[in-house]
Amino acid sequence: MAGDKRMELSVRSERAILVRVLLPESSDDPTAPLDELASLAQTAGAQVVDRVTQQRTTIDPATFIGRGKVLEIARLVKQHQADVVIFDHDLSPNQLRDVERLCDCKILDRSELILDIFATRARTAEAQLQVALAQLEYTYPRLRHMWSHLERIGAGAGAGVGARGPGEMQLEIDRRLVRDKVSDLKKRIAQVQSRKSREVSTRRMTNFTVSLVGYTNAGKSTLFNTLTGSDTFVEDRLFATLDTKTRQWKLGEAHWALVSDTVGFIRDLPHHLVASFKATLEEATHADLLLIVVDASDPQAPMHLKSVKQVLTEIGCGEQNAILVLNKIDAIAQREDLAYWRKRFPHAIELSAREGRGAALLAQSVREHMLGTLWRVQAQLHLADTRGITFLEKFAQIIARDYDRHPNSVVLDMCIGDRILDQAYQHATNLKIIRKIEDNSRLATVTPLKVADLLANHSPATGPVLNTRP
């Protein structure tokens, strides 16, 4: 019975019971340990009918939660006519099999649930390939316990000429098919990733690139729309965005950057899923600047930030420049909650993506970081060099123009940043710097820090659980 129930791993329109074990080393809020799993289940389309929590010192190797607790859940399954039991943990194949046999219903663990959501949300061919690979890599070690037909013999007595013998077990056939499919998907994804890397590298050579990263449902897509004027799909659900989108962000004073909206992170994100979505995260790993978006109104935000740091480190972004953005400050009811964030992260920018409050300061900070050190420069260009003059007129702040100092030339007195000055040499035919001194007149805003340094002193285990939502 249990084996047949694993033929369909989706939880759409099913009645679900949620289960979580609270271990001594758990950093979750004990008052609401299943809120995130409930959101995940609802995002997948399930209807949550009951929740079960258990405190244990160690997990049970056979059933994870112990036989007595499994039988208790089995009674709840009958009482609520539940279709699926979802664990907020990753279970081994043996544990999945034993719990399914006792509960007589479908059992999903956290990774399966996240994979189901990704499968329904993936829209581009790239994301669909990545989801397919992650599903197969998750399924492969669990084949023996997923379907009863895998023990049948594929050949032997009764087979045609040339096929007689001990034969091949159906399990071995299916494993070979999965291995072949995984190999094919990895090759196709490698091609996609190679192309993506070239695109991102080429884009970075000519543009300043910014990536929005953060916990799922932190408001990244809303902020993306506010900054770029786009109409990207926004929904108050986890993993509303799976496919990276890139748009132009006007920073003022004729400057602009390319900003990308990326897939959200989550606690205990399966490692094979991170690996599969490496191409999607390429925008973040190669960005000139990361904007780490945090839902400051969420009581679990300190722990969310810890998860974001772990994922960023895992994908190789620990040494990238980043600015912390405290989003949804309009939803913070308690002053002490905002004081906690200000004390812990004095370099963060407070912002409301929905109202647009703080967006101007964010744009100014990004623009100043993009331009680099500001210089007061006198530069000489030939009047025939219209391309170079046009570039400087557009992207530098021109103080004065002198057409009399040198014949057939103009001397521009201007304020210009490091990055624009470097690019000017590529646009101008024969740019000559007459004078260059550092300009300290600019008002300092928020200075980006390395991801590792920005979050170095953050210790959510010792910080308070915020009380910002009723």
C-alpha cells in the first residue's frame, strides 16, 4: 500500500500533517517551529490539518521519531483523513519506508517538499533542467524503498534467445536508467552554465552588476520592481521567484547598473539543490555588489540571515562586497526591534520596498560604490574626439570647459569616479590627464563590506527573537 503512494510525490490539494523534532542543538523558535514548513506546504498547494512536534535528545534510527510517535501520527492520519505526512527534516530511505508502512499514507521529507515547489514554479528550460537533476539525485538512493516492482527480474527463464540467464533485477535497470539520465542532464546543464558564465562575464565587463539575494519571501521581487520599474511577478509565498531576471536600474546623474533578482534561500536548503541551481546563482557569484535583503519585520529574521550567510559562503560569495538592506520597516511595530537591527548592523540601509522609502539612499550608496574614489580632474581631449567628449559629458560632472588653452582641443574640469575614468580611456582616442586630485567633497553614505565581514559578528543564537508580528 505504502509503495503505491510514492508514485506521486506532489502534495497539491492534499490534506497534510506536519511533523518536526526539536533537538537540543536546534536554534528554531520553540514556540513556532512549524510555521515555515506550513508556509512551504501551502505554497505547494497542500491543506495543513494538524501539526505534531516532539522533543528528543537524539533521533530514532528506524523511524526518526520513535515507533510510539509514529503510531500516534497514524491515528491522526485516520482521524483527519490525511493524504500525506510531511517531516521538517530529511529522512533516510529506511526511515521513509518504515514510517510509510506504519502510517499507511504518503510520507514526504523537507527536501522532497522543496523539490515539489521548485518543479511547479520552474518556468524556463534552464530552471526545469536544474529541477529535474535535483529530483533524480534525490531519488536515486531511495529507489529500493520507493516502489515494490523494483525487485522483479527483467530477464531469465522464458526470455527470448540470447536473453536467458539470471537476468537483471528491475531495481538495477531503473538505477542504470537514472544514472544515464543524470549524466545527460549534467552535460546539458554544464552547457547552460558555460553559456551563462560567458554572458555574465561579458555583461560585467561593460556594466556594473548588482544582485538581490536573501531569504525567500524577504521582498526581493518587490524591491526589484521598485528599483527598476518592472512588473515582475510578486506573491506573498515562498519561492515566488525561481528564474533570475535582470533589468536596468537608473542610479541618477546619468548613471545606471544592471540589477538581478535571484531565487530566495531557505533554512536547510538541500545541498544537491544548491549545486543544481548553480547556473541560476551565477548572477550572484559574479556580481560587483550584493544587496542582502532581510525582512526586518519577521520574528525569525536573525535565523534567516544566518541561513543566507551559510548559502552565500557555500556558493563562494563570502569575499564579495555587500550592503545589508532591512526591508519591510513599515511593518515593524516595536521600536526595540528596529533598535536591535540598528545596533547589530549600523551599516545597514532601512527600506520599505512597497512604499519606496529608502530607495533613494540605496541608489546613492550603490552609485558611490560603483564610481569608486571621486577625483577632481582636468583632462585634455581633441575636438575631433566626439565619442570621448560625449562619454565624459554624460557620465562625469563637468565643472568648466576651456577651448582656448590648447588649439583644436578642449580641457574639461570635472568630478569623476575611478570606474568612469577607467572606462573613459576606452572611449576616448587620446585622453590626456593634466591634473588629478582626490575630491573629498562627497557626502559619505553606506560603505559596502565583504559578506564575511558584514555578517561576522551576527550571532542569532544569542540575539532576541523579535516580536514584530501579532
